[in-house]
Amino acid sequence: MNETSEYLDVVIIGAGLSGIGAAVHLRRNCPGKRFVILEARDSIGGTWDLFRYPGIRSDSDMHTLGYDFRPWRASKAIADGPAILEYVKDTAADHDIDRHIRFGHRVVAATWSSEDATWTIEARRADTDEVVHVRCNFILTCAGYYSYEQGHTPDFAGSDRFQGDVVHPQLWPEDLDYADKKVVIIGSGATAVTLLPEMARDADHVVMLQRSPSYVISWPDTDAIANLLRKVLPERTAYRITRWKNITIQQFLYRQSRRNPEKLRQFLLRRVRKELGPDYDVERHFTPAYNPWDQRLCLVPNSDLFAAIRSGKASVVTGTIKTFTERGVLLESGEELPADIIVTATGLDLVVLGGIRFTVDGEQVDFADRFTYKGVMCSDVPNVISTFGYINASWTLRADLIAEYACRVINHMDSTGCRQVTPRLRDADMNMPKRPYIVGFSSGYIQRVQGELPKQGDRDPWTNPQHYKRDRKMFRHGVLEDGVLTFTQSTLNRCA
């Protein structure tokens, strides 16, 4: 087949957790559609194949991070990276998705023509460096939210002087030997709290060096109720009950963080004090300046972080870096932390819609000037639905809903004979204030790119909802022809 002239109904960008899920939903709900998944890398799995650092695991329970259509069968609810990768690969194989994936195809641009209601996608092949083109009517972007090329690393003074190894978790060397070494992990987020207990098993000592603390919460890595229900109920029934239970707990904690932040704050800190004892300086090392859920809570399975600290194999230092030295890290306080290895667990570099250059009828799209429609489409950008999960719950909860919604939209287009669907601002929307794409979330990886992301308005549907139970109703049952989502023919005439 000549790829330059190939036409498909739908192109899915990305073969990670979201992309494989979207393909399954598409096969189930739009069975006649021809589609392909374009994946830049050479394997399935996205994040769960890319990250190989010690202890890599989920920071959500797998009964909600798993797909709604495929029960999580393992006894561990907080799963390690290889188990999650196997789950994604098994899903693709069981639903015959593998044959639809083209690996080594990095999408760099997409150009829309309203005249024939077609996207022309430009992709670069990793094996030949050849540029190929695929034409389609609809794009589902499931490329994640961060750059796969590199993680975020600040410019640390003196970094060229350090004589040990400096590594970022996103590019973890397979041959890195940290046995009996002194390790400094810079960061306080989910990656840092995962690395510390795992590396402390073999290292001489591990320091988690943080500029400011994060909220942490210990949780069992097994779900006793889920494991019991699986023994007495049909698998899918047990999964649905467990999933709903965990969603309710997640949403309750988040609501408490908005309504009673101080109460939740004290609850979390009491748990830390109970783990580390009355003599530990919880105020300094585990008490953030912000309210709970202004950044994600860091999950600590089975108290492993606290156990490592209590053992003396690991410690937490709160302070500001002045410079790297030949032997470690010098803080503004004058304290020097010796290190053989420095791990920069300093976050991700976010990209907008996979870093793809979009052009609509000859005009390049600047997403910073567009409004988000329900958090999944953008004003005046036709036939593109983008997957961005929750910041206050498991990613896949929203990815599943978005995939279902995409199928609803595509089927509605077929039933009405339409070829183009575009969110368009109404006259009353023209002077809406531009609000950030994510509101009330202060994490650095979001704040660094807020200016490049689409904006929210001050009214529905120009908002980016972050509430699963409401979203479930909206995406599954909400009216499609709402006066904003405009369905047209390729000639730009409204459908009959």
C-alpha cells in the first residue's frame, strides 16, 4: 500500500495506556471504522515502557487506573511498572489492536482541509527518516502530556564540577550501579518518594533533597476488599464495585481538600507523625506551604518511605541548592551533602497535543489562543479530540470517558451525514475571560506551560471539568448538538 495516498477514518496518535484504550473503544463502538495507531517509539506502553527507574509503579490504584472494560486481576492494587506494561500489552493482544499499530512513526504535523473534511498527517519514520503522509477524517490524540525526549532538569550551578553520575529518572541507565553508594535524589514528588525506599535497599545512604515538601499518604498496596469480592462474585461485578468504591474515596478526599483544607491537612500530618515519631521534624520536612491537592498527593505503599527513614538508610533534607561540588551538593545553609550519584527527580517537560504542529485551512493553530471545549476539543479546530486525564484522580478514568465520547461524536456524524464537527464560540462567548487550562493546581510541570495551553472560559461548555461523576454523565449522556458543537458537511453547510 502506498502510504502517501492512504486514507483512514480515524488516526490515533500514541500506543500507550490511553491510545490502546481508545482503540478498544473504537473497535467496540464504531466497528466499521478503519483506523491506525501511529506510535513514535518501537513498542507499546508509553510511560510504562519508557520509564525504567528502580521501583517504578503506579501512584493510583489499578482498579481505577485500569480500563473500565478490563478488570485488574492481580492481587496488588498498587502495581509495578512491568505489571502495568503487561496489562496494556495483553489488552492490545486480546482485542486485536496490535495489527493496527505502526511503530517508529513520529507525528510532526497535521493539516486540515475544510474543502474535503480531511486531515493530512505528516509522520517521520524512525527506521528510514522518511516522511510519510496519512489522510483521515478524525484524529484522537493520545500522546500523553510530556516530552519523551527528556525530563525537566533545572540549570544547577556547578553541575559540570560534580565527578559522580547525574541521572534523570526518565533516562535511567540500565547499567547504573548504586550498591553501597551515597545517593542524593533532588525532588519531592511521586518519583522521588518511589525511588528513595527502593534505592535505600542497596545504597549506602539515600538523601531526598527537597526545596519544599509534598503531602504524602501511606496506603496498602493490596486492596483486601477487592481481593475478597473477586472470590465471591463474578469478576466483572467485583471489579465494578471496587472501582466505584475507590472512585468515591478519591473524590471524597478531593472534596475535603476544597471544602475543609485545614482538616485534611491535619489528618495527613497526623499520619506522618505516627509513622516517624514525636522527635521527627514533620513541620519542616513533610508540611507543605500549600493546601492538599493544590498538587497531587504522593502515595506511599505500605509505608515504605517511612520505613526507609526509620531504618537510617535514608533521610530527608529540606533546603535550597547553592551549587554542585566535586563531591556532592552544597546548600545555601552551608551544609554539604556527599554523593556518588545525583538523581534529578525534578519533573517533566510538558508539550501541547504531543508537540504536533496543527494547521487549519492554511492557518497554523496557536492553542494558547483557543478555548477548550469540555477539556477535550479546542475552538475552531475540527475533528480532533485530545486525551488529558485527571489531576485529582486516576488518568484512565477520564481517558475511558473521552474515548467513549469520541465514539458518540463519530457515530452521530455518521447518522446525520456530517463530515466535520467543530466547537465554535457563540456571540455571547466572545468576551469570556481567559482562565488557565488547569485551575487550582500549582505543580511546576503545569505552571511552566500554562501560557501555551488552551484556555478555559467562565461558563460551560468552555471549561475543563475535573469531576468524574459529573463527567461520566456529561460525556455519556450529554446533548451533542448543544449550539456550540457545530456539525457540518465538507462544504461548511450545516447537516440536515
